[in-house]
Amino acid sequence: MTKIEQVGRLLKKSQSPVFFTGAGMSKESGIPTFRDAMDGLWSDNRPEDLATPTAFHKDPAKVRAFYEYRRDIIRGCKPNAGHVAISDLEKSGSKVVVITQNVDGFHEAAGSSKVFALHGNIMEDRCNDGCPGSHPMGRHASICPMCKKDALRPNVVWFGESLDERLLLQSTAAIMTCDILFIIGTSGLVYPAADLANLAMQRRFPVIEINPEPTPFTDQVDIFLPGAAAKFLPKICRFARE
Ligand code: BJW
């Protein structure tokens, strides 16, 4: 039996799979990852220069320009076969939960209904001064519609900022109660998200990782599929639905 068949069989038996995804999930959509050496988003930019509250305070124009650049990339891309495979699995009756670190909204766009987007949504803005709510981003807009201050920023979580506590609790609960976990396309270097996957390592359910490169999780998972998410997921999910 191939590894794909093996994983497909495990997924077929599962009632409550969780997919924990990172930037590699959207790589085949054309969105660069964060840390890939050759074409990562930050291979020319240090994260601490762009994705921190301090950076925004120091140079809001530079940070906004970086996010406009990223939004333009996302507007030109769409969910790939991997996102669609996960969504189709849910449509076939499986109680799928997606926990994603990605801010591109592609799991939702592909049709997944239960998505915990831990690091926010890049296509929305919110007020950096704490006005409630988020807004669909306006191109190059920076004035908060509520307080009228020049304080709009992307609705994402920067280094040093806390993640939404409710989302973290819901994600933890999903991992504690799932019966199979997929860790897909994440370097596992950013916390507290990485701790969700670490939590699963004390489990009694299978953990599968899909990534072209080994990560800190690889030695602890049951099955490692070395390669692209968009290549493996359609085959695995199709097998599980048959
Ligand atoms: C493929 C593929 C293909 C390629 N198919 N795969 C504990 C220890 C140490 C530090 C900390 C700690 N706890 C907290 C911290 C501090 C910090 C942190 O984690 N630092 C580490 C970097 C050391 N964390 C925080 O600050 C967090 N907040 C927090 O802890 O609050 C509490 C607090 C408050 C105040 C003071 C102190 C603490 C917030 C973290 C927010 C992260 N935000 C970002 C940016 C989002 C906005 C934006 O998009 O600009 O989120 S950083 C960036 O990394 C982004 C990602 O979601 C995240 C994870 O990256 P990911 O997805 O893993 O991508 P890559 O590029 O790293 O990896 C891609 C992978 O795909 C690779 O493995 C490839 O091989 C693979 N791949 N092609 C499948 N086709």
C-alpha cells in the first residue's frame, strides 16, 4: 500500500479531521511563503521591519505599502486544488475543521465553513487605536471610519500582539477532540500557533504532515509526505470520499 492510500484510509475512517495549515498551503496558488530561502516574502525584508506594531508606529507608509503589495498578489490568485480538496471533503459529510495561520482567506473562498484564521485576514483593515470591528479594506485608505484618526492597519496579528483568545480556545478544543490531524505547509517556528500542533503530539490519533521540507514536527508525526500540499491533498481526499 502506498503512503497516500494509507493516509486516505485513515482519513476515510475519520469523523472529525483537523487541517492545520501554513503558508505552504497557498504556495501553488502563487502566494510566496514567509521563510522559503529563495522566494519567501521576507527574503529581502526582515519581519521585524514590517510585521510589528513598532514598525507600523515608526513608518506606517512603509508597512502599508508592504501590505498593499501582498494584497495585490492575493487579488491575482485563487484557492488551489488542495484548498478545494479539503472543502470537498466537508461537502461529502465529514466534520472538517481548518485551523490556519494564513491571512489570505483561501480556505473560506474554497468553501470550507469552519475555519479558525489565527493570524487574521489581510483583506480587511481595523483601527490600530482599538475601535471595534474590521472593515473590508479600501485601497490606500488609512482613516478609521469611527475615530477619524489616521490609524487603519491590516487586520492581521503582528509579532508581539496577542492572538484572539476565543479562536485559540476553539482551535485547542478542535485539536483535543479530533481523530486525525494534518499539519500542512508550516515551518512550525511561530508561536503560539506551533504549540497547537505540539499539543497534538501527546495524542492517540494519527498525525500526518505534508511539506516538501522536514520541520520540527517531522520526527514526531506518524506519516510524513514530502511534497506539495496541492499535489497530495486531492489524491488523499478523493480516496477518503470513495
Ligand atoms: C510547502 C510548500 C508546498 C513550501 N506545500 N508546504 C515561544 C518561543 C519563542 C518565541 C515566542 C514564543 N511565543 C511567542 C513568541 C514570540 C513570537 C514568535 O513566535 N516568534 C518566533 C518567530 C520566534 N510570537 C508572537 O509574537 C505572537 N504573539 C504572541 O505570542 O502574543 C503573546 C505576546 C504578546 C506580547 C509579548 C509577547 C508575547 C504573534 C505571532 C504572529 C505571527 N504573524 C505572522 C504575520 C501575519 C501577518 C502577515 O501575513 O503579514 O504570521 S508571522 C508569519 O509566520 C505569518 C505566518 O502565519 C506565520 C507562520 O509562518 P508559516 O505559515 O509557517 O510559513 P513559513 O514561511 O515559515 O513556512 C512555510 C512552510 O511551507 C515551509 O515549511 C515550507 O517548506 C513549506 N512549503 N512549499 C506544502 N507547496
